[in-house]
Amino acid sequence: MLEDLLSGAWQSVVFGVVGVGLMAAGFGLVDLLTPGKLRDLIWVRRNANAGLLLAANQLGVAGIVFTAILTSYHDFAKGLASTVLFGLIGLGIMALAFVVLDLLTPGKLGEVICSEEPHPVAKVSAASHFGAALIVCACIA
């Protein structure tokens, strides 16, 4: 009983570290896709457009990690491998969704996201990021 508890606690720590690492990679992805420094845009300039896109990205990555863990809880190694694999796939699909949306809309999406004025395209872009993550979640199950 105590052994199971300790094993579960250890697995939680490992999955937590992997999940936070994937979320950090998601932060880096959004930073790469948008001009300027994301830290400055959100925390200093309080840019709502960039904040919304990052929030959708972080929730999407967390959803992928959650789904990967939930669907393979009986096998720790498989769960860890699927979390990393599908997390990276999800980041790639979210980046692709951003690029496709950029191609389909006028102007440069990254510049619009970074503008000081709230813009409806931030909501569309956030939905696109989160939707891409949901597609990956469905593929895991």
C-alpha cells in the first residue's frame, strides 16, 4: 500500500516536470511566432491579445498532457513516452494552425497579436491553438 502511494507520488513528480517542460516549450513557441518578447508584451505592456494566445496555448498543452497521462495510467513508461511524443506533436500542430491562420487572414497575424488594441483575431487565434490541441487529445484516446 505504502509502496503504491510512493510510486504514484514519484510518477506525479515526473509527469509534472514533463508537463511543465512542455508548457515552457509552448511559451517558447508563442514567443517565436509573435514579434517582440512575450514576457514584455504580457507582463510589462499588459497586452491582452498576446495574453489570450498564450493562455490558450498553455491550456492546450495541459490538455494534451492530461489526456496522455489519463489514457496510459497503467503503464508509466508508455504514459511518459506518449506524454512527451504527443506534447511535441501538439506544439507542432499548434504552430501549423498559427501559420495557416496567418496565411488565410490579411496582414501579419503576429503583428496583430502584438498590437496594443484588443483585436478579434486574438480570440480566433486562441481558439485555433486550443482546437489544434483538442484534435491531438482525440488522437491520443
